[in-house]
Amino acid sequence: MDRSLKGWTSLMEHGVNDIDALVREEKRLTAVESHSEAWAEGLSAGIEPEIIAEAALETAFGEMLRANGETSALALLDRMREKVIAGAFEPERLRH
């Protein structure tokens, strides 16, 4: 393969990765919006934040277990734990 073709292939792979990242971020933002609406509905129905949070986590981990198995669910739990320890969920650091 000549150099120009290698460069083009690398550029295409980089472009596809960028597109994949953009699509993933758009999906994440849509999910955040949906969850924020559900959270607000729960609060307005008089449900305490702790109950909403526990129900959301139980639902999320149950779905992860069904879809991807225990290893995937535990990996997600580990990532979330690390984010909590790192302060990623502190109000001034949240990204919505």
C-alpha cells in the first residue's frame, strides 16, 4: 500500500472514530435528558431522591445483567465507584 493510501486509510479510520464518539455522546445526552425528566417527575410526585436513585440503579443494573451479563454490570459498578471517589458527580463538575 503506498503512503498516500495509508494516510487516507488512517484519516478514514480517525473520521469514523470521531463520528462514533459524536453518536455516542448524542445518545448519552438523550439518556441524561430522559433520566432528568423521570427524576423531576418522581420528585414532583413526592418521591424522595434516595428512593428514585435506588430504583434507577436497580433498573440499570438489572438491565445490564440481562443484556451483557455479570462481568459487564460489575465493570460498570466499578467505573461508577471510581467516578464517585474522584468527585465526578460533584455539582460543579457535572456535564449536562
